[in-house]
Amino acid sequence: MTITCHIRYVIDPFQRDAFEAYARNWLTIIPACGGDLIGYWLPHEGTNDVAHALISFQSLAAYEAYRARLRTDPAGAANFALAQQQRFILREERTFLAPVTA
């Protein structure tokens, strides 16, 4: 069964452009490391400090293998370091979802 990881980010609204650059970097890194990236979404109207990402995997085991690859990937490590240095992510929440099927 496919699972989807939903990441809810609380971001610094004054660093929206920095978060957008961070998210744009993941567009190539995540697929290269084995995640099926559905996409990233930035605040547009209303709440200005919440962004989202959706990434699917064949199983939780596949997610764990992806996370291990991501930690050793040079581009992934650089993107994580960027977020830590610039501090535009205030909080991340991960929820794992399963599709409803007939």
C-alpha cells in the first residue's frame, strides 16, 4: 500500500522567498533519493506562515530507506544546512496518510 508523507511547515513569513528556494531545491533532490514528490505549496492567501509538502512512498520501509539516502546525499545535506543557517522553518509536522480505496 502506498503511503503519503504530509509535511506541514510553519515558516517565518518574512523569509518566504528563502523557503521557496529551499522547496525548489527539493524538487530534484527528493526524486533522486527515491521519493515520489507530489509537490510543495506556499502560502498564497489567508494564513501567511504555513506551507505544505506531499511525498509518496511504497511503504514506511521505503520512506526509511529514502531518509537514509537523503542524509548522505550532498545536495540534501546542503539544503538541510541552508534551512538551519537561515532559520526560515520554525516548525515541521509529519503525518503519514493512506489512500481511501473502494
